[in-house]
Amino acid sequence: MGFLSDIPSFSFKRPLFAGILGNTMLSTVRGISGAGPSPAKTVLTPGLDAELITYGKIRSMAGTSDTPSGCPTPASITRAMMTLAGLTPLFINAGLTTRPPVPCLDVYGEPGADPRYGDAVPDADRLREAGARVGEFLSSVSDLLVLGECVPGGTTTALCVLRGLGYEASVSSSFAQNPVSQKEAVWSAVSERLKAGSVTAPFDMIRATGDPMMAVAVGIVGTYTGTLVLAGGTQMLAVAAVLRGLDLPVPFLATTEYVRRDPSANIDALAREIGAKVFYVDPGFATLGHPGLARYCIGEVKEGMGAGGAMLLAALLGHTPEAIRQQILSTVMVYR
């Protein structure tokens, strides 16, 4: 395919990129998430990624934004697109363990609990209502919303929500080698708890086994009046599945081609079953001459912090694939 799998037909005058930040305690389970230097530190990643996008560098702590193997964080891609497009991103704190180091809209949520042992998002209804108010506000300041997320461990909560809704889902991972057996073990424990509690309603699936980002996203989608693009892979597909279960319109999705190519996931088939139109972005990182970015092509990281949607937005604003690629390259070189 070319840079985009399909050319969007929607028009807009006031675009906005926003990212929902959240935690799930599943990310602290060793081997579940690669979005951080250690399991314990994965909970810091959403705030640090937002900091990188907002300020162009991480100011609150020392260290590199690359993975241990030298793969740049997808937040650097989103930062590059905000710079190229001249946009100011907005972040929404859905539920973090620590105060984020950037200004945020705060809905005062709690981090998601481990769904193997109890409800993951007990205040899901309140978060959905708060998200609805955020959606109304964002409708007043934009007519195109590209809505990303950063929730380490969120592909595992997505697996549980999708499976709980009856989909034969296989989800992606930030690891090059997807820890499928560990995710399946989590789902096995969660499925028994769902059966014991007779949990079947679509939004109850978020309460029982999701994460705070999902609850807020459902609320935002429910009231946003412009064109909305969910920027993410299987995590945003779980949001789309809940929306379909609630008989609400399913928004567009945007993610990278690296997620679609993941042999351990089935996002394309799931999207068709859910009825979600997905725009895939292929930035051609293999030919940029950057060994860290090339690791996206072998399945490391793949996507995150709305990177695919941010690249789509830059393209919709008239920037060429080559300009997008060069902006990403120059940005990640600065952050090495």
C-alpha cells in the first residue's frame, strides 16, 4: 500500500489532537507490557510521553525516551506531527497513579485495578459521564477530533473486553514477541470471574475488566458532534466494540500498518466484524536509515500515543509523506 490505506473523505476547519492518559495495574505484572524500563515504571509512561509531546523533551526525570533496544517511543512521532502541523495537543487524565507533568483536563479517575481479582474500573459510570462533558466541550472548540491514548498494559485489558463481548480477539503488543501466553492466562482468570458475576452488558465489561481510558473515551464519543477518529490499534478497537454493543455510532480508527501486520493479532478481521473503518498509515520506517525506527518494522512498539492518527492528521493537513517521514527522523535524532 501507499502511505495511507485509504484517503479519508471528511472535511474540517478546526482540527484537534487529544490523548487520554491512564493506568492499569496489569502493566506492573512482569512480562505484560514493554512500555517502560521496568514493570513498576510502566505507570509513569503516559505522563512522560505527554511531557515529550508537550515540551519536546522529558524534563521531570533523567533518561532516554528510547526503549532499551533503541526504538524511539511513539510519542516522539506524535511530537513530530504536532510540530509539523503547528498544533497544540490536549491531554486528558483518566486515571494515573501519579500527577502528570503536563497541564491536563482531569476527570479525577483512579488507575485501573487488576481485573483478575475484582472490578477494574468501579467508577466507570462516573468516568463515562465526565467523558461526555469533555466531549461537549471539545465539540465547541473543534470539528475534527483525533483521539489517542496511552495506557501501558492496555492491550491486555482490550483483550479481556473484546473476549468478554464475544469477539475471537487476538491483540497486539509493544513487545516484538507478543506475550500471548501471559495475556491468555489473564483472560482465563478474568473469564471465570465474569461468569461468576454474570457480567454481559457492554459497558459493564469496561467496569469489570477494562481501564479508565475506555470509560472516558466512550463518554467523549457519545457527545462529540464533529468527525472523530480513534487513534490507536486494538485498544481503541475495544472502545469501538463497546460502542457497537451500546448501539452507538462506531467512529473511524487510525493506526499504523505495523499493527495490521502483527501476526499475533487480528485487527483487520476484528474491525470488519465490529464495523469500524480503519485507516492504516505506513510511514516506511525501514528506508529511513534509522535503526531504532526500523525496529517498528519487525514488530517492536508498532503504535502508541496516537502516533498513527497523528500522522494521518498531518497528511490531511496537506503534508506530504516525505515531509512527514523527514520530520519524524529529525525529531527522533534530537531525542537520542
